[in-house]
Amino acid sequence: MRKIKIVSRKYDGRLRDEYESYLCSEDAEKVVTFSPPGTPYFWWKQNAWLTSTDGLLEVYYKQAWYNVWHICEQNSHANRMYINIAMPAILQDGVLTWTDLDLDLRVHMDGSLELLDEDEFQENLIAMHYPPAVIAQAYAACDHLKACYAGTRYPFTHAEHCALYASIKQNYLA
């Protein structure tokens, strides 16, 4: 596995976060990365480099308006999954980029689903001038994901993703 850089930005182009991760796979639909605990990352809310406590298997979609982080190696015990509503990701020249649209879905440790940051989305759609098509795509992504969750369908196949994470950790990073 090779390392790639992951960079997310806000809709107005400001840096949201960045870090390096291991590229697991790429196909026409998605990019899958592996980020073990201890991964250093820059986070805009604290304007600082921090160190991740959990291990993630991250799935970035090339056409879908979201990305999914499966928290597979639990140390913080804060989330089982975290989903960013975002513009489709692009992997080019070893850098994966995506644009955050503020709305998030969290799967708590008890398996319940929560929509987060609706207030931030409402503020930023005005401040950053989200076009109507972007707003519609963000809400459509939320609706799609809620329906998948209700039917326990992909991407809410957390156990399968954690098994893949464990296999990657054992075979590539041992």
C-alpha cells in the first residue's frame, strides 16, 4: 500500500483538514483508505496538528455526495461511523480531495443514527453561496443515507468494513 494525501476544503476553498493515509483500493466508484491510530492530521477548528486516537477505514465516492468513515479500531469510543455530506471526491497525482458541505451523520456506539450540523449548513449555504443544485444534492444524500440505514444496507455494513480493516492491519502493517 502506498500513502496518499487527503485534503478536504470548505465550499469557499478554505482548508478543513489534511493528513496522509494508505490507499487500499480504487475503482470507478470509490477510493478506500486505511488510517491507523496515531495518524497526524490538521484540523481547521483548532488550527492545529493533532493525532488520531482511532483507526479508520475511509470510503470516498467519486459520484456520491458523501464519504463514510468506519471507525474500526476503537479507542475514543465516540462513534461507530461518521459520514460527511460532501461533493464527490477526486484522486489525482497521489492527492485525494473533497469538499465538505457541513452536514454530517453519526452512527453512535449504540447503533443509533444522528444528523449533525444542520445549523452550520444553513449558515454556510448563505455565507458561501451554495447554489440550489448543491443544496439539493446535500439533502438528497442525507435522504439516501437515512433510507440505507433504515434498511441496514450498504454503506452501513460496519462489521464487513471492520473485518477488511483488520485484514489490512494484519497483512500490510504487521
